[in-house]
Amino acid sequence: MASVPFDQLEGFIWMNGEFVKWADAKIHVLTHGLHYASAVFEGERAYGGQIFKLTEHNERLHESARLLGFKIPYAVAEIDEACRTLLKKQGFQDAYVRPIAWRGSEQMGVSAQNSRINCAIAIWQWPSYFDPAQKLKGIRLDVAEWRRPDPRTAPSKSKAAGLYMICTMSKHAAEAKGYADAMMLDWRGQVAEATGANIFFVKDGKIHTPTPDCFLDGITRRTVIGLAKERGFELIERAIMPEELEGFEQCFLTGTAAEVTPVSEIGPYRFEVGEIAKTLMNDYSAAVQPKHAIAAE
């Protein structure tokens, strides 16, 4: 986490096709994206000077915007190149990358078809989403009060800013109780995900994970599923009810920010930081490292 407020960091931000000084990357208070959550974003990580799954993330950024009813005025290839150039300009090898697109301040009201679609990319150093010491022991999760909505009520396949409101509320409530994060159920009462990461469980050597039918099918999630299958682990995607947690032996989260993070507790349920979770944590760490690191300029 940054030791200073994010608006006071130094460097550059790519904004609407130009590199501007960090402090100059500003928007008006009447920006539609601020008032009505007409914004989509991505979370990406750079390792050794290369951004992992860069194009896949930026393709999802475009698809998220499409689901919200707007078109980003920069092609995926243009955003890819801007990310690479900005990473070098910032002088980072390992960093977090945040592209975002939003409706501007040209119109104020629910209807804003003629607002400009803006796009920006910021890159900063963000070593670990969870405390490294706690991560090795397994983090503790609360069970959130708020639930992931029915996909008929929200664009659940979009990484849309508005969908994270209940995530922030749930994580704040969990942290107030001393937990690191919260596990969220969906509108049916089934296990869904954590507030910003997908969730997996282990029982009798098999890996179980909820079917992503009302929450984001994460890029890290898919990567880890691939790594698990390469190891020969049986991977089962299915509906998981909260009462099943008592019978699971291991649990871990996956996400760009979280990477692979073991879980030791979810409310009253306890899990070991077992070999499958450790193996996939190590396999993921190896997978994201580029074969040939790019030197910072």
C-alpha cells in the first residue's frame, strides 16, 4: 500500500492518449462515472517488466464497456502499448496496472449517451494485497451480509465500478471485526467469491470452486484452473452451499491483486494451509514470471 495518498504519488498517467504528470490527471466533480458508476476497469500486474495476460485483460476492459453500453475509443492494441510504455516510463519492473474507462462530464443525469468516453491508465508499486505474514499462515474471512446480485439485475460479467460498492462495504465490515476480507454469497445463498477474488476449496484431493454465473470469471481464476489441471488435480465447478464449508480441508483465493492466497478461516470454519494450496501458489508465482525480464529504462 502506498505510504502517501494516491493523488500525491509521482510519475505519469496515460490519459486519453497522452502521458500527463500524475498530479495533473484530474476530472471534474460532475463526471458521470463518479455519480452514476458508468465506469469499467481492470487490474493487471507486471512481473519482471512484463504485464501478465495484458491483452486478455484489455479485451475484457472493452467487453465490460460494451456490456455497460459504451465503446472505448482506443483499440485493445493501443491500450496494450500504452500500458507497456507507461510501465517503462514509470521505471518499474514489478507493479500494479489499472486501466479505467468512464463517461465524462458532458451530461449530468441518468441518461448520458453523448458524454465523452474517457480512458486512463495508472501504474504503481503494490507488492501484496494481503499482509505477507498473514498470507503465509492463511488469511481470515468473515461472511458478508451483502450478496452478489442476480445477473438479471446487474451486468455480472462486466468488471464495472458499481458492482464493487457492496464489496467495499463488505470488506470494511470484515476489517472492523479483525478479518482480512469477506466471503460473499450470491442472491440464492450459494457461495460466490471474496470481495475482490475468486474462491476455491479442497476436499479429498479434489478442488471445488463455484460456477461463475453471477460474478466475474477471473483471469487469474482461469489461469489457476489451468495450472491445477496440469498438475493432474481434479477440478470441479459447481454450486457450493455455505454449510459445505465444514467438510472442506483447504481454501484459497485467486485474483490479480491477491494472486494465490491461502485461507485459514471463514467465520466459524477452519482450514489448513495444505499442499495443494501451497503448490498452486508456487506454480502461479512461477507462471507469471517472464522468461526474459525486460530491463527498466
